[in-house]
Amino acid sequence: MASRKPKAKPVSRQSVRHQSHSHPLRVFKAKEDDETVCSGCELELTGQAFKCTKSDCDYLLHKSCFDLPGETHHKSHKDHPLTLLYSPPDDESFYTCNACDQYGSGFTYHCSNCKYNLHVGCASLPETIEREDHEHPLTLLYCTSCKGREDTTFICSACEETVLEDLWVYYCRECDYGTHVYSCAAYEDQESNEEEEEEEEEGEASTSPASRIKSLMKAQDEMAAMQLEARIMNDANEAALDLWDQPKRRYYW
Ligand SMILES: [Zn+2]
Ligand SMILES: [Zn+2]
Ligand SMILES: [Zn+2]
Ligand SMILES: [Zn+2]
Ligand SMILES: [Zn+2]
Ligand SMILES: [Zn+2]
């Protein structure tokens, strides 16, 4: 007679599968001070989420990233649908986002025809945002207002750096005022922070576009730094050469 195997421990919480990951995931409620990052969008993990059931695996997904459609039609890329990839295309360790010019190493909305990539976070940027220091709402443009004009280049009104004509900007036509989509879009001055503390009961502070964008920056910057470190360690020579071609990331807070 075959000896009986010990019974597997009963699963206390339901696990679910997601195509992006080989292990089962379970429901996870992220706390704000956990400072964890979603493995899909690479943004700070808050609210409803999923976590890998393996204790030694840090795979985490926002519920919203778990539920992302496998294909999307995006206004920025009208000719082709974009396909959700769970890792950078062409076996690369990262891609460059066509919206913001920053790296991504998690999910991307991708067009293989055009080698077009969007961070899933950039693909869902709000079409208008409000800035503390500008009286009008700013509208998301999928290229700068200077595209195709040889006589002018677009200068970010926040950091005063040139924005390449194919990158996205937040723009006010009336004032010809515009900024990079996120590294410069999230302006909050001291005064507004104080106001936010007072308004915290309304629960809006942590979900404003500005704070989302801030979180996007922070998380992606850390991620980019880690990737660069990893690349340098893995392949010192190649990485060193590559670095010169990569867009540099700068902040002006
Ligand atoms: Zn996410
Ligand atoms: Zn795992
Ligand atoms: Zn992006
Ligand atoms: Zn395309
Ligand atoms: Zn800028
Ligand atoms: Zn304006």
C-alpha cells in the first residue's frame, strides 16, 4: 500500500492566476507607508492589489493593473491597436516610453509595427490636469504644439528644458504654457501641501493627478536607477556605451 502523503495545508485565502506571472497571487491591501511598487506599472502600490503567494517573490500588482485589457485603442496612436506586454519587447530589459521618454521594465502597451511603447501609467494619464501655479487647466497633447515647425522648439514652462516634438505635454493654449507630462507636471507648493492636510478628510489628497504623477516619477526613477545598476553589473562595457544614448532624467522640484 502506498503511504499516504501528508495533506496539503488548507489554503486560507483564495489564490488567483494572472498571465503575467507564473505563481498564484492572492488579494493584498497595500498600506501607504509600505513603499512597495507595482510590478506592472512600476508606480507606488496603494489600495487594492495582488501579491505573489510565494514568500520569497515580491511580485505585486494593482488591482487596476491586474484588470488591464490585453489590447487598447489609444488616442495617441490611432492607426494601430496597442497590445499589453508583460515585459519589455524584443527580450530587452527595458523599453523607452514614447509618451514621457523614460524607461519602463514592467508592462507596456506596445505596437510592434511602429516599435511604439507606452507605460501603462502614461496610457491612462488624465486628459486634463490642474496646476497650483497656473490659472487654467492643462490639456494633454500627444506631441508638442511645436511639432513640424522648424522655427520653434517647445520649452517646458516648469523646467525650461527643450521637449522633443514627439513627446507628450500638458498644455494651455491660451497662455502657450506647457510642461513635460510628469516630471514637471506635478507642481505643488508648500501652501498647497498645507491646504491638503486640512482637506484630508475628503480623501482627495492622495488621488489627485498631481500626487499620482509624483508617485509615478518617484517609482520610475528608482526603477530606472536599479535597472541601470543591474545593467552595469551584468554587462559593464555594453551598459557604459548604451548609457550615453539614453535620455537623461532630471527633476526640478
Ligand atoms: Zn500597477
Ligand atoms: Zn511569484
Ligand atoms: Zn511613460
Ligand atoms: Zn503602430
Ligand atoms: Zn519639464
Ligand atoms: Zn493658461
